[in-house]
Amino acid sequence: MLFNSYPFILLFLPIVLAGYFGLGRRSNLAPVIWLALASIVFYAIGSWQFVALLLLSIAFNYGVGHLLIVAKLTPTQRKMTLALGVAGDLLVLGIFKYAGFVTENINTLFGSHFAVNILLPVGISFYTFTQIAFLVDAYRGQVAAYALPHYALFVTYFPHLIAGPILHHKDMIPQFEREETKHPDGHLMLCGVIIFAIGLFKKTCLADGIQPLVALAFEARSPSFDQAWCGALAYTFQLYFDFSGYSDMAIGISLMFGIFLPVNFNSPYKATSIVEFWRRWHMTLSQFLRDYLYIPLGGNRHGRVLRYVNLMVTMLLGGLWHGAAWTFVVWGALHGAYLCVNHAFNALVSDVPPLLARPARIAGAALTFLAIVVAWVFFRAASVEWALRVLHAMVDPATIVLGRAEIAALVLIAFYAALVWLAPNSQSLLGYDHANRRIGEALRAGRMRPLFLYAASLVLAFGLLGIGSHSEFIYFRF
């Protein structure tokens, strides 16, 4: 089931909200069980054949976590238990996500003809990483003994289950345990509707609206210079508004239940460096890779060379996390190289003269955006060969066409660029403070309330009218 669908907005969400708050009047645990069951139903509507896999994953990880938290194990037994849990998670993820990729490469290398056709379970990357973090923290002694219903809801919570953010038990389970979240809060409900409306508009009107232009580069066998740039930039902005829209809708839905999700998207194209970009783009994935991969590998503790090696390994695995294809490996390698260059430059040029600070930021932002666009070409292309074909067209001005269709495309892309760089994002617009569980203080005080309500109603109306044919979020594939 998609957030950007009439059945979800008009049927599923109102029923789940009514049941959650209705049960909250009688019990503190019943709403948790209700929401967990509703989340499983949500998952089953789109991927019923993988519900058993999801439930087995929850039971397995909860059991392993319980051993690490409660059982009196020796240090060796604890290490073996953690290794068993993480290996089990990675084995399942590897079979479903990478078996076909490995088989395809074996066939290429040895001329064999093995065939593996395994359907990828929706959301498996997100709920697997979420639970690996839980097991590692349990091993480190940083996890309390949670009740099974709260843990099950933590894993299956439907606003995040399909495309993130990657949740952390310390942040989410205490919110599920609080009694206050079981009673409706009119202010949070209103703010949730507003953010949901903004996200829906981003998806159905902006991301889906520019999607046809992507074909100029990625479906044409010989794109011209301007067509390649139009297609690459169109995909750059489509992915931006698609992922930003999903992130807003997830936060908005969660706020209706009184739950604050972590911010996962913070105007990443405004970044002035690749390091800053990864602090703004898919922020929970960046934090996971840092805390559970980069730092355990050694981080920057063993000298500059090993730091760069750790960065490359982390980003290569981050690329593979996004998809089982060489295009994603190249995308991860590019970002690893970008990060290495960025850190090396910072080490060589520690201080920028005040007079050059603003020009340096502008140049950094332009160079960062150009590097991101180049990497997105590999992210979107059907193959490395196709990506190289697009990039070759992007550096060959001799093929320029610039007909009426290309000029119209450039005008539309310029409009999207203005939105990205000049418009405020939703969390700054409403003052979303995840750490302190606050939002919309100006709205609560009555300032600008009519303006917010009228604007939100208009945006919601356009978003609803924009719902058309089946249009999945891009991150559903990962």
C-alpha cells in the first residue's frame, strides 16, 4: 500500500488512528498491539508473501537480543551469540537481495548458465539494519529488556517500514511505552496533516511531474548534450522530491499518532561539501554506516591512509545496500572517493580567509552539486555502459540540439532548482524539533495560523488531485 493512494488516505489511516486512540482510553498496551497488527496488515497488502519472513525475523532477533540482555553468558558466548544473530540477518538479506547478482557475475566469469529468480521483499534492507543495530547495542549493554509487543512495533511501524528512516530502539521504543502518546493531541494531529500534505504534494505533483523528462537521458540510445543534461538534472530533482516527499509523509503520519520520527532529509542539495551532503541526505543511513561500520572498522583512529580505506569500504557497502548491481557499486565508490578528496582538502586547507569565505562556499556548493549529479547518473542508469554513454553526451557540446522541447525542459528544471535552493524545507517551516519533541510553536501560539491552514489546505488539495496511476516511491526498491 502506498502513502500516495486514496485507499491509504481515506480508509486505512483513519481506521488505524481511530482504533489506536479508542483503545488508548482503556489500556496502555492494547494500542501498541493494535498498531503493530495494523503495520503487519499494511505490509501484507503489498507483500503478503513475505509476512512470514518479517515475523520470523522479528522472533529471531528478539530471541537473540533477549539472550544478550538477560542471559548470563560468558564473554565468548556473548560474542558467538552476536555473531549468530548478525550472520543470520545478513544471510537472509544476502540470499534475497544479492543471490541473483552473484549468480549473474559467476555466469559472466565462467560462461555458466545458472538461473536464480528471487523476488526481493519490500523493506528488507530497512528492517534488517534496524535489527542489526539493536543486536549490536544489546551486546554492548546499551539496551533495556523491552516487551515483545513494543519490539514488534519498533520493527514493523508502518510509517518507516517500507522506505525508512532506519529507526533506533533508544529513540522509538520509549515513545511507544509512554501513556501520553495513546491520547489524541490536536496540535500534533494538525501539524502531522500539514507535513503530510507537503510531502504528498512533493511526490504527486513535483516528483511525478518531472519524471517524464528523465527519459531524455536514460531511455534514449544516443542523447544529445542538452538532452543528457536535462535528463540527468530531471532525475536529480525527481529523486530529491520523491525521497523528501516520503520523508515528510512518514513524519506527518507518525505525528498524528503522537510519535516523533528522526529527520532523514534536510535540504541536501544546499550542502557546500560532500561531507555535509551525507549529513543531510538519508541521515539515518549515514548514522548507521558511521556507528556500525565505519567506526568499528577503525574510523579515523589509525592514520590518514586507513581512514580513507575505511571510508571507501563503508561507501562501497553503502552503495551495495542500495541495490545489487555494478551501477550501485560505482555510485558508492564515487561517493567514497569524493569523501576522501573532501577530507584530504580539509586537512591541507584548514582555514579560509574571511574575504574568500563566501566565494569558497558558493564554489563548494556548485562543485558538490555537480559531483552529486554525476554520481546519480550511475544510480539511475540500467547499466554502467549506459551511464558512461550519458556522461559522454554530457561532455560533448557538439551534439547540442536545443529544440523547443529541450528549452521547455530547461525552464521546468530551473523552476525545480529554485524550489530546492530558495524554498524552506518542511521541518524549518514548522519548527520540527525531534530531540525535544516539539513542533509548530508559532502555530500553537496562534501566529500565522490562518495562513498555515489555508496554504496547507491548498497543498493537500493539489496533492490529492495529483494522485494518478501506480507511482511507487523510488526508495521502495531498496
